[in-house]
Amino acid sequence: MAIDARGRWLTLADEALRSGAFVRLSLAAPGSGEPDLRRVRLRPVTLQSGLLTQWVWEFATRDVTKNLNLEETLIRLRDLVGTSFRTAHLVTTGQTAELDLRHKPKLKVSAVSTPPADGAHDRGKTRIVDQYRPWLHSLGVTTTDGRVCRGMEPKFRQIHRFVELLEPLVEAAGIVGSSPASDGSDALHLVDMGCGKGYLTFAAHEHLRTTTGRPVRTLGVEARAELVAATNGIAVASGCTGLEFVAGAIAGTPIPRTDILVALHACDTATDDALAVGIAAGASLLVVAPCCHREIRPQLVAPPVLAETLRQGIFRERHAEFVTDALRAALLETAGYETRVFEFISPEHTAKNLMIAAVKRAHSDRDKCLQRVRELARFYGIRRQQLAHRLEISLEEPDIT
């Protein structure tokens, strides 16, 4: 049966490659060869020399890419399937074929219509997050063959968008500008406060590891112990070295140092606590997406020109959000950061879609920034705000008498 299942799968792969119906292929469940080898992925690529297959060998800490012609590809598949790898998944324009030789040999062939593969050798950033990564499957975002699960499309778009935004911010912060040290002493440190199930923690960790070529140490902080246990298990099983999750509150978890601090959808003043932790840890880049804005709203004194308008509850709520985040941005500038505020992802996915990104700068006019903070606070009658409190900044003008 093993020979029949394996032979039939190889025949289907041969037919797909020769007919042009081949879309992609993956080999997984490696044997006892190289211990840090995870899987191999194949896709068609078109070069000046003609149509080839691109092989990507995924190891725990690196990927190795090689292009082979048709006959070389078929020879390598016959050598590897059933020996070095015990599962193989083939996708063509008309069907999928899943081979499993780990226990009782099984071959499952299904009629599935799939668009032809993009044969471009250098694909754009539309695939900046690899759908085949095992942590995506373990988190319930994708299926075993890399397809996004039904109902998880918004989550995958959010993950993709976050990594897409993170890349230029990391460059702007100058975090990847120098060569890595041979002893790993220059590891990049990332902290994700209030990380939940860790979707974006895994994505950021892997993206930094693969794009910077440096060791990356990532810490996810989450209050719910059951989520911490689950995400640590997924990190180990997926070979995400350097990634760890700990149980703790944002305000009460000490961070000795970090290069990047992320806090997405931390509720109310937890966003301020996360920013204060990142500033104290000397982070070069702070990235937050605030959620809930309860602290400022009861303090808000409507300026006369807005008094009638802000009697409406929805307007008052949205104005409180605006004032809170504007004050946060001004406080970050007072602390020596260049701040940008922009939309994170479409409101169709979440109404809480504002992102504040702050890059540490060597020089800033603290007095001028502090004046803006106090003018804004005075205009709205704000006497206390958590980030100002954590930074020991008084929102009131000093008494010079």
C-alpha cells in the first residue's frame, strides 16, 4: 500500500509539472536527517532560461533557496518522498493530493479549483507573511496546506498589515543598520505587551528574524495564564527559537531593556502603562493601537464652541478618544520620540484601528513639546492622565510666584 500511495502521488506530481497545472507543493514531517529542518516548499518560477521549480528548504533559523529544472525536480521528489519526508501535499489548478506515510499510508485526492501560480521569481510584498508557517496553522488561521481558514480572513489581513507596517518603522528607527555580531550579543529585543493569543507576536518575531539576519529575542506578556501556556507550546512546536511568553500584567512586568515595544488593543490606561514601560526600557520603537478611552472622558470640559455638540454621547466619546491619543502623541514627543498617528487596518475589521508609532530621536525640544502638552490639557480641562503620571509630567503650568 505504501508503494501504491507513494507511486500514485509521484505520478500526479509528474503530470502536474509536465502539463503546467502545478501550483505549489510542500514536503513535511522530516525524518532523522538534519534536526533543524522543518519542511520544503516548491513553486514554479519563470527565468530567462525557462520554467523552473523554486525549492525553499525551511530550517529553524534560516531558509535555503535553490532552483531546479523539471527532470532534476522529479528525481529529487522520488528521492525525498517517503524517505526524508513522510508527508507531501500537492496543489494543482484542478485538484489537491495529500500523501501521509507516517502511520498507515494514505493518499487523499480532492477536486479543488485553484488559480494558476504566479511564476515571477521575485514576488512582491503581497506575500510578506508566509501562509505555510506552522504557527499560523496551530493558531487556527490556516489549514495544513496553507489556505486561510474560513472566517479567519480578517485576522490574516490584520497580521499581514501589521508586518507590512512594522517593516518601514523598524528601518526608520535605525534598528537594522549595522552588521550582526558573531557571538549573538547584538540580538534584537521585542516585547509585546498584552499579546493575547500571540498572532502578531509570532508574525513580528519571525519577520524580524528572517529580514534582519540577527538573533531575535521576543517576549510576549499576557495576563491569562492559559493563553501563555498555549502560545509557549506553539512556539516550541513551531521551532520559533528566541520567542517566549510570560504571564503578567502590563504595568507590573519588569522589562530590563528592549529595542521594540508593541501593545495592540491594551484597554484604557494599559496603553499608557505599556508606553511608559517601553520608554523606561529605552525602546527605539514604540507601536501601540489604543483601545477604550475611559480615563479622559469624565474629565473632559467642553470648550464653549463645542459645548452643545458634545452633549451628544457619541460625539463626546469620539472626542475623548481624539483628545486622549493626541495627548499621548504629544507626551511621547516630550519624551524624545518622533510620533506618527495613522489608521492600522480597515474599520471593517475593527473600529479600534488607530495606531501610534513613535521612533526615538537623539534630540528634541522638550520645553516646546511640554508646552503643547499643557496647552492641550488646559484647553479641555484635563488634570490627570496616566502616561503623564508615569512619566512624572505635570499637566498644570508651574507656579512661578
